[in-house]
Amino acid sequence: MSRLKSKVAFITGASRGIGRAVAQAYVREGARVALVATRKANVQRMCDELSLPVDQVLCLGADVSKREQVQQAVQDTLAHWGEIDVLINNAGIYHAASFLDHQAQDFQRLMDVNVFGVIHCMQACLPQMQARRHGAIINIASTAGKWGTRNQSAYNTSKHAVVGLTRCVALEASAHQVTVNAICPGFVQTDMIDELKAQAAQAAGASVEDFLKAMLGRVPLGRLMQPEEIAEMAVHLGSDAARGITGQSIHIDGGMVV
């Protein structure tokens, strides 16, 4: 039985990495999906590559850091399908440098995308969810939102903000039967992890190979997570089986927190 049949999902950062895996999983589980990327052509190309059924997919271009673009994408989705049942805030960027080497614009850019992007999407989608007394919001945060890390203060700050925001909005939205949760991935095999390895190794003054070895040394399972593992949790949290889960930040990290 399809766990998301008849549901409509709005997925940001959908053209690659975790977002791509979530989009594929949601379509497989019967959802109709609005797939959002900064460049519409990128998400259209992904749909062609994955042969996603056209009757289940709406491709949209929007920069989540731009409030008016998010509002337009949400309105286009509502006009097309009439409702949004699940919001998945996946769009995000990364930057590594020592704290003293971070420029003010580094913090600003990460906050604009990683935090205000989440705010813009939630404020655009939540009113119709609350009015219908039905909905699920899933914020893709990070284990970087749960503790400190060297050489990525701007990124960690943004992800700490997403975790805190998730808890606050969950409390407010619960009166309207809308759930709000965060998924906190550890190291996931995506193109972003390749960027992370290169940037973080340079910031730490280590080779990429040595940095990767040290990185995996922090993971009891001894491997990178796969995007499909994050997508599976996103499917569960968007399904009716998870109606009793809200305000949580769920680790998928191979045991890093332990």
C-alpha cells in the first residue's frame, strides 16, 4: 500500500542529493510533488533522468532565500493541486573556514538560505495546513545543529537555528494538528559531502584522505549514510503513521551522537 497516496508534497532543494532521493521516494509512495530548485531546468532534468511520471510532478524554480519567489511557488502549487500536505525544507548550502576567517557575508548567506529559506517556506505553507487541520513539515537540519564543530561556525549556527525553529513552530502548530519535525543527518554520500570534505580538509590543514579517515572515525557504523536512508525517514514523517510525532530532531548519523 502506498504510504503517501493522494498527498501533495512541496520539496525544496529537489534537484540533487537528499532532495533528489526524497522526491523519488515520495513519487514511488504515491504522492504528487512540487519539486523546487533555484533553477527550474535542473529539476526538470532530474525528472527526465529518473523518468518521473508527469502527472505526479510539478517543476518549479525558486530561490528559497527570496520570500516573494517562495510565495509564488507555493501559490503555483496550490493553484495546480489545491493543497499542500507535506513541506520538506531540504534546500541548503555549506561553508567551511575557521571562525576568524569567516566573513560577515558568509554568515549572512548561510542564514539567508538555511534559516530564512525554512522560515519563508513554513510561513507560506502553514496557513492552509492549519486551516485544514492537517499537515506535516519536515526540516532537513543536521547533526551540526546539535553540537559544536571546528571550522564551520556559520553552518552550525544555521542548523542550530533550524533545530530550535522546528521545536518552536511544532508547539504552535500542534493546536492545529500539524506536525513539525527535523531530520538531522550525519555524513551523507552526496555532492555536498564532497564539497564538505574538500573545504573542511583545507580549513583543518589536512589532506582530503586524512580528513575522510578522521570523519569516518567519528561514525560507529564506519560508513557514510545514503540519501535513500534520509528519504525513508522523510516518507515516514510525511505519512499518517507519524501523526503522533512532532517537535523532534531525529538523528540518522550511523551512531555519531552516541
